[in-house]
Amino acid sequence: MNNRYEIIAAEMKKYAEKTEKYIADTFGESDDDIKEVEDAMKYSLFAGGKRIRPYLVFSFCRLFGGDDKAALPFAAAIEMIHTFSLIHDDLPCMDNDDMRRGKPTNHKVYGEATALLAGDALALRAFGVCASNECVSPEIALEAVKELSFASSERGMVGGQIMDMYGETHTLSLDNIKKLQGLKTGALIRASAKLGALAAGVDIDDDRMRDAVDYADGIGLAFQIKDDILDVLGDEKILGKPIGSDAENSKNTFVKHMSIEEAQTYAKSVTESAKKKIERYDGCENLLTLADYLLERQA
């Protein structure tokens, strides 16, 4: 890992810890009567991960002159939504995965019903955390809730998941795969950038917001292409999950439509395009490095 990536990894870790502490504090005192579902929620919430989405919230807030305190509740809400989606994705009725981040998936530990409820609880809790941001105006908090809701809905992650399921028994075009991943993976990455900008007081129709969205869409697409490549070439010990599951589950992926080399070239191209959208802003260096870091990651 080169020095630029070591710096970005250390910064991501710092903001991940800040986000995790805030999330832990939202639980308050434990309740023995609901301990099982709370334990299941915490099991997946604190199972590790790069915390890319919260980092994007903080980074865009800072890029546009905002304060970390305003970004923190939005970052926590984003991570709760992301974790809910992972729990549900792993369920037997969806991808039926046994491992996530090197640990047994939630339903393998707590059972399918509790895992389902843990995901539901995280999704619903996220909106309350987002709406309770006291460091922004009520109008900004409302806008953030709307963005988070849209990114999580049938026009976002849920829509991407239904397209993904359809693709298990049908062949999708490359354009449909781009749409699928733009919803399933890209929607929450896009929302992370938007919530960061909102935390800094950027209007939803501002040019800065459009640049943030274009950057997020680019790195989100590159992120998914890289995921598809790693499912073929990755190291299971580094990834923390088996490789080859996409092909085994008949998933429609980018590497189903192009060679590994073509996919790598495409991912690099969209990454460079994403970087161009924000390179004119002072203080963008960390986001430029993040784009390269995600392109070259091995997990």
C-alpha cells in the first residue's frame, strides 16, 4: 500500500470509529426483553468494514465548509441503512450467504426471523437518527430524510435488489446491469455524498451538489465493477467471503459482459471521470485519493 493509501485508510478508520461510537450511544441502556434483536443489530453494525459511506458524508461536508458535528448523525444513519441492506441481502430468501466480513452472517448466528427483524429495526432507526440532527436546520434534516428514503426504496436499493433477483433467471443487457448497480449499490453511495453536502448547507439544486452526485455515481459504478472482478480473482482470506458466488448464483455482472481486462479499463475510466467532477474544489485531495484507493483495493 502506497503512502497516499495509508493516509486515506487511517483517516477512514478515524471516521469509522467516530461513527461507530455515535451509533453505539444511540442504543442507550439495554432492555433484556428485546436483547436478542438488539444483539443481532449490533452484531452486524460493529462487524467491521471500510465505512466508505459515512466517510463520504464527512468528506463532502468538509469539502463544502461544513462541520463534522453536522455530518455525524447523517453518517450514522447511512451506515445503519447499509447494514440493514447487508443483513437482508444475506438471508436465505435473497443471496443465502453464510459469511460476511469473515464472520458468519446474521441469520446464521441469530436465525432468519431475528435477522429479518434486526434489519427492519436498523432501517427504521436510521430515519429517526437522521431526523434528529440538531446541528442542521429542520429543513435540511427533512431533506436528508427524503434523500435517504428515496435511496433505500424501490427507486434505490430495493429496486436494485428486485432487478438482481430477476437477473438470476434472465439475461440482462449491460445497460440494465448499469441500472441495477446504480440502484442497488450506487443509490446509497450517491445519498452519502448528498447528505454530506446537505450537512454543509449546500442546496439540493446547487452546482456543488450536482458535482458531488456525479463523483459518487462514478466511484459507485467503479466500486461495483471492482467487486465483480474480485469475485473472480480475489483472495477469500482478504475478502472475508467465498469467491465465485456470482457465477454460482447466476448473477448478471460486468464480467459476464466483458473480459477482466476490459472491466478493469472501464473501472479506471469511470474513476477518472468521477475525479474530474470535484478536482476544482480546494481540499478535494482526500476524495481523489479515495477514488483511486477503491479502484485498487483487494477487499
